[in-house]
Amino acid sequence: MKPTLFVLAAGMGSRYGGLKQLDGLGPHGETIMDYSIYDAIRSGFGKVVFVIRHDFEADFRSKILSKYENHIPTEVVFQSINDLPEGYTCPEGRTKPWGTNHALLMGKNVINEPFAIINADDFYGQDSFKVMAEALSNATGENEYFMVGFRIGNTMSKSGTVARGICETNNGYLTGVVERTAIGYKGDDICFTDENGVEQTLAPETPVSMNLWGFTPDYFKYSEDYFKRFLDANKDNLKAEFYVPLLINELVTSGKAKVKVLDTTSKWFGVTYAADRPAVVAKFAELHESGEYPEKMF
């Protein structure tokens, strides 16, 4: 059975200043998602599921989904802050989405096979899709998941600081993910300030999570159970978010699941900030000129 690609496209794009999921960055107006879908198809994925918000459904269907007809089956699911487990209601004043693992939960009724998740606004590169598709195609049983570990030196922005899930591993398996914010360049060094106020330097090859995870469907049950505990613990925090690494850490440290870290030669890039856009446009032009992508993908 071919794995499914689950695209998280419900983000608000606040730092970028608009709906970057729909921004045409390629030579012929291609979105970053177009490259991800193209890479997923040629790597062996069999279906694409998008999670979006209701308020831009019309734009999404006309500008995005229509391109993929006759190339790969697609489905759309929706994320809403009011989509909560039975017995729970959205706290008054909450406007922020519940986070990536909540978005992932929206796929539980349409995904019954091994699947990968990606951010809609990140470029991951063909090799990352290839190694993930291979891992998922050979996945057996439950409680063994995958993560593509990008080298942090291949994921930085020159326009500002970034947040990354710094990965700790043992014999190729994840032992923990620590979310670090405000990681940036200091000269040629990649640095952040830890919780004790001490500046730390990261080696360029340090593996980080760029939210390219691979799961079997049993992950949805863990997500449902943990989300209830998350809601109980954060009912008074209007900005708390239910991130994938939160649950991954819980499953890994408790021994309930294992996560194999897949190395990739791919270089990540994206449009975290509006100032990133010109460099990304130039990069896509280079990738087409070099033959990595054809003039017309869809």
C-alpha cells in the first residue's frame, strides 16, 4: 500500500504577512506545495490530504487542488479551534489554533495507511520525500515511527532567527526533541540562548525536526488521548499549542513508541519572513534551470 502525504496548510502565516501557502514563488507561479506534491508523487506517495481552514477553502480549491487533478488523489479536511473532544469547549478569548498535532488529528477519519506529515510552506527537497516514502512503504506493525532529521546548517534563514526542534539520538533512534527558539547566526556560528541565559553553539550537522514525520494510523489514538490531557493542563493558557514534538517526547521517553531518524542530503528552505521571499524565488529558478524540476510540473 502506498503511503499518504498529509499537508498541514491551516497556519496563519502571521510572520510572513499573508497566506504564504498560496504565494506563487516558482518561475511560473508555483507554490512551495507544488514542489512538495511533485516530489511526493515521484517518490511513491499515493494520496495527498490537506488540512486547511474553512475561511480560505474557495481560494484553496480553485488555486491549488485544481492543479493536481489527474496526477494524484486528494482530500481536504478542516482545522477549527472549536474541533475538540466530547465534553470540551473552546476557552473564551481563544483565537490561536491549537497547533500541529491538533491539525494532524483532523486526518484521523480519512487516513488508514502509513502517512507522512509536512508543513505547506516548507521546501523539503526530493531526497527527504524519497527516504520517508521508502521507510513508510516498509513499515510493519505499530509504535514505530519515523522522522527526517535535517542538518540544522541546511535549514537556517538569513532574514532572522528561527525555532527548531533539536533532536537527541541513540543508535539512529530519537531519544528526545527540545524546542529551541531564537536560533540565529552569530558570524558563521549557529547560536541560541538556553533556559539559563547561556549562549550555546550548534554544530551545522546537528539533526533537527522540520516537521517531516512518518506515522502509522495508531498514532491518532495516542494523539486523542494526549490532547485531552493537554487541554486539562492548559485550559487557562490561551496561547498554548499542541505540537507534534510534545507527544513524540511523551511516547519516546515512556517507551511506548520508537522513532527512527532518517538522514537526508536535502536542503530545507522556506519563507518564514517576507524578506526571505526574493532568495526563495531565486532558488526555485535555479532548480528549474538545473533540471531538478521540469518547466511544467502540473
